[in-house]
Amino acid sequence: MTRVRSLELRLVAIPLVRPFRTSFGESTEKVCVIARVETDDALGWGECVSDVEPNFSEEWNDGAWNVIRDFLAPAMFAAGDVDVERLASVFAFVRGNPMAKATLENAVLDAELRAQGRSLASYLGAVRDRVGCGVSVGIAPSTDVLLEQVGGYLAEGYRRIKLKIEPGTDVDRVRAVREAYREILLSVDANAAYRLTDVEVFRALDEFGLLMVEQPLHHEDLWEHSLLQREIRTDVCLDESIRSAADARAAIELGSCRIVNIKQGRVGGLLEAKRVHDVAAEFGVPVWCGGMLETGIGRSTNLALAALPNFRLPGDTSATSRYFAEDLTEPLVLEADGTLPVPNGPGIGVDPDPARLEAATRRTERFEKE
Ligand code: SMG
Ligand code: MG
């Protein structure tokens, strides 16, 4: 049981080493909410995976901040001694808002595990101490620039290249990358930019031996993905559409996907993420760990999750250098074999550097238990 005495929210901003463009927009900096909880025994950190605008999902930074301030934090304080496994039920009166909920659950779990001297990876049931990493490559200004970026990431050792695509910047780009690199694990992510009537694009992509096509259709859809999956050979992977273990079960039963991207923030936290992992494992469906350009806090959280047994494909768990010149935490460095170590210290196993955290902070608010 853990009693949270205080909560501090910070809005932080860190420049990205290169702009990241998806089918829904472009970012040049990472801006996110970081929560720090103080319990009777320890401090805990949680990073919210929402962004400045509600375009990946309906959550966004200021919305998450407000829902935490006005509803989730008061409920957590009122609950008194809480067991982290019960926190989701304390938050259940708030519909949706999984990213905001995950932020607090992660922070409380981190504090609880630090107090016990236990790593998050061990708590979740990790079976490996290193995880294979891929990289997600944003939509580049030209095919030449894309080929140069892909070549650079492969030289660093990344085990899988994922190309962001959008209508008009898809088949030709994928063909160019496949012709340059015949053997690599290659996938694409559309972030919901297509419609079922675009099936010909996916039939054309079938020719390139892709590992998967991620979230081709609407961000909440399961049904049309099941129709698309029947029409193409490439495995569909769902990201945005999977918001819970129940969604994962429905998607797999419907035949909407054959692979699942797990992002703990998108499904409301690590405990639900583990349930998504377990449902997929039950059906023999592989999962992999997604990313939301997290700082070292969220990235270390992801690495612990990615160490579970059914994370069978390289994740978007890239090294710090892929995102930032300077992170909030010590850099996570890719080994030449394309792996990152799973943090094994207490909790998430990393701490933000106080000076860097302060320098990145744009806004702070503190809440105390009465
Ligand atoms: O963390 O490397 C990362 C980003 C991976 O492509 C990535 N994430 O849909 O999977 C996805 C996107 C969403 C990012 S939008 C900020
Ligand atoms: Mg995705």
C-alpha cells in the first residue's frame, strides 16, 4: 500500500535532433507532462505520452494536465492508502483519458517499487535483460533524404526500419528503400491516413515483403481493418485502435490484425499493457513495444515492458541519440547488435538530472494531500 503525499506536474520541452513528420503533423520538439509523486517512502516518476495537439488520439498535454489536476489527483489523494493495482478502479469514474491515468499509475508504481528496491522489469515479469530495437523514420522531404536516414540508422545497428507513410508518399518510397536494402526487416505506419477504398495501395505494398502495415485505417476502427486484412498478404498491426485488453481480444477475434503494437500510455498504463500482452500471447499473436518519442523516463518504462516474453519483434524503443542531443536522464546507448539494456535498478531504474529537468521545464504545479 502506498500513500501519496504530494504530486508535482511539469510541462517540459526538449528539442528533437531532426523534425519528425507523420501523416498527421510534424514536431520539432518533444513537449510532455512529467509527474513526480512523493509517498511516505519514496519518489516516483511518470511521463505522459500525450502531445501538444490531440492528433494521435483525443488526449493532449493541457487536457491531460487538467484531468489530472481536477479529477485524478483529487481521487488519488482521497483514496488514502492505495494499492497501485487498485488505482485504475479509483480512476474509473473518469471515462477515457488513458494517457493521463497512465501517468499517475506509472509514477505511483515507480515509487512503490523504489521503496521495495525492486525493478519494474522484475515486477512485470521480464524474461530478458536486453531488448531488440527498431527505429521509426518520419516522412522525409525526399526519397534521397529518406535513403540517407535509413542507411544511417542501419549502420548504427537498428534491427527494423519503420517508415511513416501517407497517401501519395507511400509505394514509391517503400520500393526505393526495399531496393536499396533487400534483407532488412521493414514495416510501414500510416497513422490512420487511409480508407478501405485505398486497398490497391496495400496490394502494391504486398510486393515488398513488409513485416507489417501499422494502423492503415481509422484510429478507432476494428471492422474495416478485418476486411482489409482479408484482402492483403502483409500482416496488419494495430496501434491507435487498441485501447485496452478487451480491444485486443476483439481485434484478434475479428481478424483485424495479426500483430499488436503496445504503448502503455495508450491503454491506460503498465498493468493494462501487460493484460494486452497476455491476451495476444493467448492467441499466439506477437506484440512489440511502441514509442511516443518519450524522454528517458518514459523510454526506460517502455524497455521494462518490452522485456516480457511475447514482445517478439523489435520495438520503437530507440536510443536517446535518435531523439535528443540531451535528454532529461543519462542517455540510453544502442549496442552494435541493435539492443538496449533493460534497466535493472529500483523502479524504472533511471532518474532525471535535476539541472536538466529544471532547464527543460516550462510550467510547474504542485498538489498536496490535505
Ligand atoms: O518513440 O520512436 C518513437 C516514435 C515511434 O512512430 C512512432 N510513434 O504511431 O507509432 C506511432 C508513432 C506515434 C508518434 S506521434 C508523436
Ligand atoms: Mg503507430
